[in-house]
Amino acid sequence: VDRYRHRIGSTEQRLAFELDRLGAVAAAGLSQSRLDTAIVKQYWARLDLEELLKRFIAYDGDMRVVVAAFRALTTALRALPEGQREAVIAEDTLQTIYRASLDQRQDVWLQCAALDALVDLSPAAFASVAARRLAIAAEGDDLFVRHHLVELLATHLAAQPGWGKHLIDAAADPSAHVRPAVASSAFRP
């Protein structure tokens, strides 16, 4: 039994690594296609990366595989021009990312990976998630997700000045781990 579990664990670890590399390779290819939206959509459809990664996002094994699939999707999408990201992604994939970023029962790193994807895909949906997540501070590991959320808000504040109100909300967070993140975000260039 131990050998079987070790083999499964090794396979899942390798799969997570390969998904990470797949995201990087897809991003390299997509960054070469800085053309109009129709051609980018066609290229994205031909690549069929989204359908492949959806299977791994729904994986019921080691959470590293699911997180790696989210990160691979995010890496590939970041290679596209900002205005074309939401246009190429399927609505059900966007909904899956949105739900994962809101579900406090999910693994912490999965929630963070979903937030990373959402901030680049749909800034409006990200702002909605930020408001909801910061309004209700859950117990346990949720403080790590809120900390990550503050870092994302601070990183994108120059492009989204309206997000400053979420940082103000986060300054009143009950966690001593989240409040310093707000303070340090004030000193970012």
C-alpha cells in the first residue's frame, strides 16, 4: 500500500510540474500571436489548452495538480493582450474560477491561484470577490487568502484606482497577518 501511495504521489508531483511547463510553453506561443481578437480566438481554440486544463481543474486527487492547472491557465492567459483575455475564455471556465475564488472550503493555494487568474481575466469580477472576501473574515487559513488578496489589490492599484476602497476595508481586518500587508502596500511604487 505504501509503495502504491508513493507512486501515485510521485506521479501527481510530476504532473503538477508538467502542467506548470505546459503553461509556460503555451504562454510563449500565445505571446507570438499579438494579432487581432479574431485570430487570437482562433489560435486559442486550436490550442485547446482550456479543455485540457479543465480536466485537471476538476481532478479529485492531490490539490497540487489542481493548483498547477489553475496556474498554467493563468500563465497562458497573461501572454494575451489584456483586452482579449476575457474574450477567449469560456464562460463555464470563468465561472469555475470565480467559484473557486469565493469558496472558503477550498484549499488555500487553490483559492489564491483562482484569485490570480481572476484578477487578470475579469477585473470587475475580481473587485466583487475582493469586496465579499474582505467583508467577512473567516476563521482558520482564510487569513492567508485575504493577505494574498491585499497583495493583488496593491499590485494592480495603479491600473484600478477604485480598488483602494478594498484596501481601506482590509486595514480593518481582524487578522494581524492581513493588516501589515495593507501597510506595506502603501510603500509600493
